[in-house]
Amino acid sequence: MKITDMEKVSKIEIIKRKSRQLRGTIKEALKDDQPKFSEDNIQVLKFHGVYQQDDRDLRKQLKKDGKEPHYSMMIRARIPGGVLSPSQYLVFDRLADEYTDYKNMRITTRQTIQLHGILKGDLKTTISTLNEALVTTLGACGDSGRNTICCAAPGDEPYRDEMNHDVNAIAEQLSAKSNAYHEIWLDGKPIQLEDGQTEEPLYGDTYLPRKFKVAIVPEGDNCLDVYDNDLGLVAHIVDGHIQGYTVLVGGGMGRLAVDQDTYPRLASPLCYVARSEAIDTILNTCVAIVSIERDFGDRANRRFARMKYLIDRRGLDWFREELETRIGRKLEPPKHLEWNNGHDHLGWHRERDGISYLGLFIPYGRIKDTETMLLKTALRDIIKDFQLTVRFTSQQNVILSGIADELRPIIEEQLSSAGVPLPDKLSNVRQNTMACVAFPTCGLALAESERALPDLVPQFEQLFDELNLSNEEITIRMTGCSNGCARPYNANIALVGRAPGKYDLFLGGSSLGTALNERFRELVPFDQLVQTVRPILESFVQERQSGEDFGSYWRRAGLKKHSC
Ligand code: SRM
Ligand code: SF4
């Protein structure tokens, strides 16, 4: 596409086109003494896994004092399937101490790590150090394939290795190929591009209209909300091996509270693809799906650019036919799917003979030391001392894997003396909560989330205890705005920030991630959230049918009873 053809496209499309495959003028800007980047570079930097932010706690006072905001960068790594070797984890841990304002690390809802508060002058060192440890940030943000996620639980059945292989193969296939990353961060030799020449066989020079998310799960275990992704692959296991995948398309959570035409959508089952000996068929199908979004996605209005809107505008049948044309064969219908788990893989589990893994609850994904819990130190010491593989989960938790049985009591003791509780000491409610980052770093936050949910959880715990609901799987998720980064719209109870101290309350959903919730109340003050939920849980306890979960109760009777 030429710039002259792009009059009807959004501003960001023009920035992408002008960026010469993600170069922009970032390299030059890294040498100036400004604390921030230009608007165009800010957009291009996202493709490199970098967001420019400013500390919103300081913003007002600095403005009052006539000073510039305190600018810093957030970097997000791309870690397919969330797996890090011990040495890779330790590099993150060290970089957090050496180069971030906040001295902590954030596990994201897509199984990766963000470091917040890096000064512009330290950006290159941070990214190149990660690269030396074979970790990239390329494609962690921006309009291309984002971190490909996969159920993080380890195990000795062959399908676990196969899924791990496939998640990496898909991530590689969907990663940007531009040499810009090497030129900017790793002092790579510049490539001279002829006019019209592209280094991006899949993406071309304007990449995708919007972000694109892919997830893989084994059938039955929806620990990562596969239906919330643009492209979901559900592995069908036969005799311990992946026989094939049911392909889901068009999921996404993002909505804008002020625009009723935007909405969350669960992905639709599209087809079944057998996993032949090589996984070429799967890869070709994924690439063809991405190329449909590339060619037909909305490039004029970013609000409607995700693939879910393309599918709803043109229809799933159109999408299927287009895919069949691109891959040159008829698609098999999707298989029937059943789910029996939505919980994260917390606690001790058998990994293989004599070896276990431990899923640890990380409060709202933040790995930090506090006065009462030396979480960051304890994880660093345990991972270093016992050389454990680290797996991040999509519910912002950590799995430590490869633990020899004889080490279990030693590790438990180390955690206990650091004040880190094992999951069996935590309530079900707590284990089923998630909160997005929000303040002070997220530029889009309207209300607190990660810093507010810890105050609500004890109140919910007390309420659940009173109502004898402590063993129930009821998910509670909070976000600081309607974008949905903690996937609130399929939680049973969602608190979505609308204004400072005010939240929209959504109810229904499903703890298995298979149903969307509905907005029940708008702009509820923070201190009234739990009491607004109380009468609803009371009705649930009194009126539920045998074996009925909260989401099903709400859809059957709760909504009718409580809407007024
Ligand atoms: Fe998100 C934008 C944080 C997962 C939907 N998200 C942002 C930004 C980058 C704000 C911005 O654009 O300036 C946030 C940075 C905050 C900060 O200070 O760190 C941000 N999103 C996050 C993370 C860190 C939340 C967390 O607490 O873990 C997650 C990082 C994931 C990753 O590693 O890649 C994160 N974001 C999600 C998810 C959940 C998921 O992917 O499973 C969603 C909903 C699913 C989806 O994409 O539909 C999500 N984030 C959004 C949206 C709305 C997109 C849309 O289609 O409308 C935005 C806003 C945007 O893109 O314009 C957004
Ligand atoms: Fe920021 Fe909103 Fe995402 Fe929370 S949901 S991290 S406030 S964009």
C-alpha cells in the first residue's frame, strides 16, 4: 500500500508505513538527551515491546510545579508458552533491581514479564541484556502476533512436549522478521531496502490492522481463557498424543464503555485440523487466518480493527470459505468441546517419576518484596539454588517445575520463612482473582485495579465464608478500564473501572471461561462493591438448583430477579 492510497486509513497505519519496517528514528532518538520519544516513535516502539509511560501518581504534582511528567518505559518480553530457564529468569530479576524505578516484575495475563519504570537511557542495555539471555521483546506489543500462550502445566505425557513445540513454532511463524530490532538494540548492520522491498513476507510494511492473539490448550482444561483470543487451538489428545486441533476464531475482550458498538466476544469454533507428523498443516492454517485479518481487517477505525469485528461483519461462513480458498482444501467441521477445569495449576502436582511441580499464587502478578512477604527474594533464591524451570501462567501465577521429591520440604521451608504462603493456605476466592496493572503506570486507567483488589479480597472472603460458598469456583476479576486486560467479561463477578473510585459491576460469566457476563450496575462506588454483590450471592445460595454454578444460576434466575 502506498502512502497516497492511505487517505482513509488511521494515523497509525501511516506511521507504520513510514517506519521502514519498524525502524522509525528510534536509533537516532536513543542518542539524544531527551527523557521521551516522539509520537511516531512511541507507536513504532510498541512493536519492539516498549511502551512509553509516565508515573501517574506524580503527574499532577509535577504539573503543578511546572515540571514535565516523569517519563519511563515499560518493556514486555515475548515468552511463548511462558517458559524460562533458571538463568533467563535470573536475568529479569537482576534487571528489575538495576534498571527499574519500582524494583519489581509483573507477570502478565499472557504469560510473560513486564518491567516497568526503565529510563530511556537504560532501554538499550536492558533489551540487549535480555537478548544475550535469548529473550526477545520483539512483537510483545504492536499490531502483529502477540505472545502465543499455552497451558503452562508440565507433565510427562507426550502431548505436553508436542504443545510446547507447536506454541514455539506458531510464535516463530507469526513473529516480525524485520532486521530493525537487531539494528536498533543489538548494533546489527543496517540493511538497505529498495523502494517497495519488504522484509516481512507475512505482514508487509503495514503489519496487521491491530494486535493478534493466539492460545493453545488441551481439551478440557481452559486455564487460559482460550475463547478470548483471536485464534484459539484446542488440542484433542488420543493415546497421549495430539491428534489434531479444533480451531476457534474471533475472540477478544476489548470494549469501550462509551461506545455501545464495541463488545467482548468469545471465539467461534471454525474447523478441525489434524496434526500430521509435521505441523505444517496447522502452521499454514494459522498463517492463512492471520492473512485474512491482514487483508480485510478495518484499517480506518482501530476501534473495530480486531478480527472479531471482521467475522461479525462478514459472517463465519464467509470467513470459512475465504480460509478454504487460501489453504486450497475443504475444512473439517470443529469437534465437540467439553471443559472441566478453569482453575490455574496451583499447589503441588506430580510432573513425572520422582519429580513434582509447584504452582504458586502471585498476588496480582507482581513479583516484589514487601515488609511481610519476601516473594522476589525467595523466588530468586529457590530458582537459583535448585535450578528450576519457571513457567508463567495466564492467571498471573508461577509454576516452578522439575522439583525432585526430596527438595519439597526444603522449598516449603524457604517459602514459609519468606512469608510466601502455599496455595493450600489461601482461600478459593483469592486463588480465583485477577487484576490488571492500572495505576500508576497504565496510561489508559480510569480507576485503581492491582492496588485496589487486595482491599476487597478479605471482604469477599468473609462474605463467602458467611454464605458457605468458600469451596465454590467463583471468579472475581478487576480492571482499571473497559479494555479488559484481566479478561473480566467472562468472570463470574467483574469490577470494571469507569471513573476514579467507581466501577461497573458485571455478573454471570463462567468459571470455565465459556460464557460472557452482563453489566448489572454502573458506576458503583468502590466501598459499595461488596455490599452490592451480597444480596445476589444470598439469592444464589437460597435458590440454586442442585449442582448449579453461579454463572448458570444468574442466567436462569438471578438476572430476572435482581434487575429492576
Ligand atoms: Fe492489555 C492496552 C496491560 C492483557 C486488552 N494493556 C494495554 C496497555 C498497553 C495500555 C496502553 O495501551 O497504553 C496496558 C499497559 C499497562 C501497564 O502499565 O503495564 C495493558 N494487557 C496489559 C497486561 C499487562 C495486563 C496484566 O495485568 O497482566 C496484559 C499484558 C499481556 C501480554 O503479556 O501481552 C494485558 N490486554 C490484555 C488482555 C488479556 C489477554 O490478552 O488475554 C486483553 C483482552 C483480550 C483482548 O485483547 O481482547 C487486553 N489491552 C487491551 C486493550 C483492548 C484491545 C481491544 O481490542 O479493544 C488495550 C487498549 C488498546 O489496545 O488500544 C490494552
Ligand atoms: Fe490499563 Fe485498562 Fe488494561 Fe487495566 S484494563 S491495564 S487500566 S488498559
